[in-house]
Amino acid sequence: MRELIRRAKENGDTVGGVYEIIATGVPLGLGNTMNWDEKLDARLAYALMSCQAIKGVSIGMGFGVADRLGSEVHDPIAFAADTAEREQLRRQGGRGPSGGFYHLSNNAGGIEGGISNGEPIVVRAAMKPIATLMRPLASVDLRTKEPFEAVRERSDVCAVPAAAVVGEAIVAFVLAQAFLEKFGGDSVAEIRRNYQAYVEYLDNY
């Protein structure tokens, strides 16, 4: 990455890229499978696309699902009946509470049917290269309609690492909002009580 950025800088160019965010410990059941504007994956994609220069968002395998068979995409489900096994699975895989149900893979990226499934949520965002170049592209004068070179501007070469930090905050806000919709109350103590009751319900399912 550093070498690519260095070469682009020497050539007066800029570089885009893809960052990945993984949210662990997300409980099963955040989001909504019925309403289009409440689906968790849709909300994450909307929010990340709202960040400047982001041109694409994928969840889990993303566009990789398009050229694979269903048997290569869908995640098999398993069940851990033993409490100690459940805790070990959570610690190892970053899984959230799911009542012992878990997947043998995570191609869905932690979201199925618009709701979280207890697996880590995996999202990626593609950022275009910065538009201001030291080696200007062709443009057109708005008054004369004549061609001319775009203005040279000082520019960073790559903003993907900075965008990833912004993306982390965006994902955290969306997940926190969905969490409060499900477990919300008038105080942190009430939210914690609601959440703990839900975890116990899942464990006893």
C-alpha cells in the first residue's frame, strides 16, 4: 500500500481503495426484516454511502455472491447446547448472543433478511481516488466553453485510512441506533436490564 501511494505521489496522481469494518459481539435480532427502511444492511449501506467519496458498499461476500452457487454462499447453521461451548464460540468468533445457534461460515457478513444473525458484521466500502490532482485532467471553461486544464491543487494522495476511521464511527452509530430501538429505555440501567433479559431468553430458547 505504501509503495503504491508513493508511486502515485511521484506521478502527481491519487489512489482510492477499500476499507473493511468488522463489528463483533452484535446480538441476534437487530434491524427489521419487514420494512425496507429498517433493514440493518440497508441502513449501514445508506450511512456509509453518505460519506464523501464512497462509491460502493458491500456486506459479507458482497458482489462475490453473484458468480457462486447457493451451496457456496449460504452459511450452514449449527447449535451449541452446552453453555461453556457457547461462551467459547463467542470469544473465538466475536459472535454476539444468539441462544446457542451459530453459523459454520459467515458469508452473509452477520446480516440475513435485514437483521443481525449473531455473527460478526462485516462491511466494506470502496473509496474513489481524491479528485484534486497535481497532474490536472482536461476540463471546459464554463464561460467560453473552451477546453482547458483543471486547476492544480495541493492534495493528499490517499484518504482511505482516514475514511476507515469515519466508517467505523458510522457503523457504530447505526448499530447503536438499532440496539436502542430494540432494547431502549429511559436510563442505561433500564437498557442493560432489557438487554440482559433478552440474552437470558435466547439462552433458554
